[in-house]
Amino acid sequence: MSFLDVYRKGVVFVDWALSHLYVRKFEVFGRENVPLDGPLILTSNHLNNADPPMIILAVQPRHPTFMAKQEMINWPVAGLLLKYYGAFPVRRGEADRAALKAACEIVEGGAMLVMFPEGTRSRTGGMTKGHPGSGLVALRTGALVLPVAITGSEGIGWPWIFFKPFSIKHITITIGEPFHLPPVERINSESTAQATDIIMRRIAALLPPNYRGVYADTDVEREPAPAKAEGVY
């Protein structure tokens, strides 16, 4: 076992320990929908900086790779830890071609890439309009897209949370069925926007109505919520 494998297992253990210390109830629905191998783009709504660690736990035994905002990668210690885990930087608020190229290469290499199409945490709890990056990467790679919905993490306050064990009442992660985007004749701004809208609505369909935000008119029958819960405590 390599140092990297040991490090990643250590990260998972720390995530598991912290979740038990601070979260009263953590539920994962639809874990059986996670493909065990092959190229995969996991797309999720984004409520809090705690979302990535929760996703890591939810998709085990797969190892996810993350896009992380440039500012986080530049942090003195945490940035180095993120890099070791497999995170790579993206500049928010602009078309970061280098990051998109890296994302495509990671997916084409057979990895699971986690993307938050909203680009940043929602300040209201409701979904905001998705940026085109996830749609573009999915169209360019042809990879499966895995929609994921998170609820309950929006109230976590940093850094005060570390002084309040068992203060997070309930976090749920709902994993929908993986899907391929419909083929397009040409990858351009229009087809990318349409692809992103499909992805966002797949996520919205897994969320309660008060979390859907700008996608409140989503047809929930297209993505029925999984009924089986795992990892409950």
C-alpha cells in the first residue's frame, strides 16, 4: 500500500470520526447508485464547506477528486493536504480553461470528479443557477453524470462548530441514478447551457422543495428519490 493510499484512508477515518462527533444523524440514500469504477462526474448542490467531507463518506469505497477554489489551494497547510488528496485549483468567476482541461483529463483517466455547478455555497439554502463547467466537462468526456443532493449542512458555522459536539441535527445525502447527457451535434455555449440545466434539474429533483431555489419548477418524477438509507446513525 502506497503512502497516498494510507493518507486517503486516514482522511476517510478523520471524516468518519468528526461526523460522529458533530452530526447527530447522517443518512445516505442511494449509495447503490455509485458505480464502483469508470469515468464519473459527481455533481451536487453546495451548502457548506463541510459538503466535500460528507460526499467522501457517502461514496465510499470510491475515491473522489475535487475541484477546489484557488484560495483554498493556496492555504499554507490545508492547501497542501487538499493537493495530496487529489484536489486541483479553479479560479472562480472566470473561464478557467486550464482547470477545465485538467478536469476532462482526470475524468477520461477513469476517475470520479466531484463538481459543484453553482460555483460557491448557497447563501439561502436554495439552489442558484449552475455555471457551465460541469455541462462542458460532461459533454467533452461523454462520462456518466451522478446527481447528488445534500441537505442539513447549511447551518454549520465555522469555526464555532468545533466547540459544539452533536450540534448538527441531521445531514442527508441522496444519490440519484447515473445518466448520460443526450448527444449534441456541436459543443457550444447553447448546448453547454442546456446540458448544465439538465444536470441541475436532476439534482433539484432529489431535493425537498425548499432547497430547489431557481429550479423550483423541476419535474420531480424524472428523478425519484432512492428509498433505501445506508450509513444511518
